[in-house]
Amino acid sequence: MPWYKKTLLIFLVILLPISYFLGYSPILFSIIIFIASLLTYLAYVKDKAAATKGQWRVPEKTLHILSLFFGWPGAMIAQERLRHKTKKLSFRVVFWMTVFANVGVIYVMHTQYGTKFLKHSAHSIERFIVAEVPSNNIREAMLLLIEIRRLNTSSIYKYKFIKEA
């Protein structure tokens, strides 16, 4: 894997937890990136298998949409591991546009207004899941994540208060 791809993935793996612990992004955002990356990786696996067997392929538009909705880390890993979709220039250009769009969204998330919007959206999604999802396991997991966030937020405020005093 080229150094720039490794660097981008390492920054993502390191900076997402730091962003969460500093209170910029909810844990739900990291979960969304992980699930989207996994689904995107599986779509690349399916497309590669279909390409080698001469069967129906996953449309490039679908792969790009998955990458655009935070699946680009999985796409990047799949491209390198499977040696798939690495030759066609037009595909690579659109793929890198999705990566830059995602990096831009992550940057905006870390602004004052982006953080407020993201937290409000995450709280709304969490409340919806707790209220509407019939599975007790998912509801309990979400309640646990909410409690962890509350503990994390209160410990950050305590740290800031102690540091200022």
C-alpha cells in the first residue's frame, strides 16, 4: 500500500478515538464508519469475484456511493488487498473525490457548528433507536453507549475544571 494511503488510514484510526474522547464526535460516528467500511469492502469482494467469473458486476456507481457514505476506508483496503479497481483512471478520480469529500465533512465536524450539529443528530438517532427498535440487545447496547458518553463528558468537564483551578 502506498505511503499516502497508509498515512490516511492511520490518521483515521488514531484521530477518531481522540476526537471522541475530546468530545468532538460521538461514538456512533465511529461505528458508522466501521460498518460502512465493512459493507464497502464486501461489495468490492463481490465485484472482484464476479469479475473473475464473468458474472453480473456491482455497478461502479454503487461502489462510489458506498465510498461517499464513509465507506472509503474499506474501499481503500479492498483496492489494495484485492488489486481491484486500481487501473481505471476515471474510477480512481471519482474515488479520491469521495475521500476528499469525506475528509472535508470530518473537518467541518470539528468546527464549533459542526460539533453541535453532529451531537444533536447523534442524540436524535440514539433516542430513535432506544424508543423504536424492538430488539432488547440493540436497545441495551445503545443505552450503554449513551451512559459511556455521559461519563466521558462529565470526566472531561471535571478535567477542564481542575485544570483551570
